[in-house]
Amino acid sequence: MNRKFYHWVMTALVLSLTACGSSGQTAADVAANNQEEVPEETAETVNNITEETSKEEETTSKKDDGYIEFNLNETVTNDFMEFTIFEASTADTITPTDTSGAYSYYETEDTKKFFYIEGEIKNVAADIIPPGNSLCQFIFDEKYTYNAQIDIEQNNFLSSTYGLDPFDKCRLVIFSEIPNELLDTYKTVKVKWGMTEAFSAQGGGSYQYVFDWEDCTMGYVLNLSK
């Protein structure tokens, strides 16, 4: 604001205050009288714009996060795999489906149990895919985070290092040891499964390994409640 205009404004303010004094009104009364009432249509328009902007920001944030939310018994398909999670539960041991012969299993200590999700996974890519070459976490009550192991079952054996050949389908188990006290009291669990677009084998079985969450460029989220 230039100096000349500033003096003009000050003069206008003095005259306005003088007028207030002569009529018995305060400056606040004059300001209230001069305030324009916003039409309802304008207010509604502003509110709608604000709501739409908030929705756009929320959608953008979800898109930028790169993780897709899914539900139990929902089949999820991408360029390299198809999977469905059937249930979430707890157990003292993680065993293969058939335990009549030789098999591998996992056992936990007395003060803990395995929290696990179970389903099936199918390779729809042209290369081998290693489900264990990804990261998964169980987040209880949005506070307690545990890294989970991703195993597939083949020939009565469970392993996180097995690869899945094209068109193969098998059992998928993702699990982690959780203290019994937390399992007794938790309300919600978020399952976060992260991976890269180069999840399948490249160049004759050379994988792009995932060592950290920063390596993950996509993934899935399953929200569960007790």
C-alpha cells in the first residue's frame, strides 16, 4: 500500500468513527450493520466445494499410498498372482493340511500364540513367483506392530522360500507370534502386505528382493475386528 492511499484510509476511518459518536453507535455496531449476509446458496456452494476438495485429497492420499484394501473371502487378482484369504485365527502350532506322514511345522512358546491368516494363492504370471519375497505386518489396535512370515505349502511342507510355478495354486499361511495378553485384549488388526511390481522372477529366476518397506511399491491391506 502506498503512503498516499494509507493517509486516505486513515482519514476515512476517522470520519467513520466521528459519525458513530454523533449517532450514539459504537464502531462495533456500525461494523455489524455494514456486514453483508452471505446468501444460503453461496454458503452451500462453498461447503460443497470444501467437501469435494476434501474427498479429492483423501482419494489422492489413498492412491499415493499404493495399498489396496480387500476383505475376507474376496479374490484379489493382479498381473502376477491371484489370492483369497479365507480366515484369521490363532493357534499354538502352524502345520500343513495333511499331517499323516512327514511334514514341517512351527511351534510357539507357552506365553504366546500364532496369529495367522490362511487362504490360497495362484501364480498367473509367466515366471515363477516367490510369495516369501514380500513383507507383511500385523498391526493390533493401530499400535502394536509385528512382522509376519509368509509361507506356502507344497507336499506337506511349509516354507517362505518356495517358488510358485505358472498356474500353480497352493495354500497360503501368513503368521506371527503374539503375546497371549494382547490376543486376549485387542479389538482390531490391520494386515499390511507389501511387494513390488517385479514380484515375479525376472531373467531366468533372478528375483528383485524386498528387504525393507521402502522397497515396496504396491500392496494390500486387510482390516479385521474381533
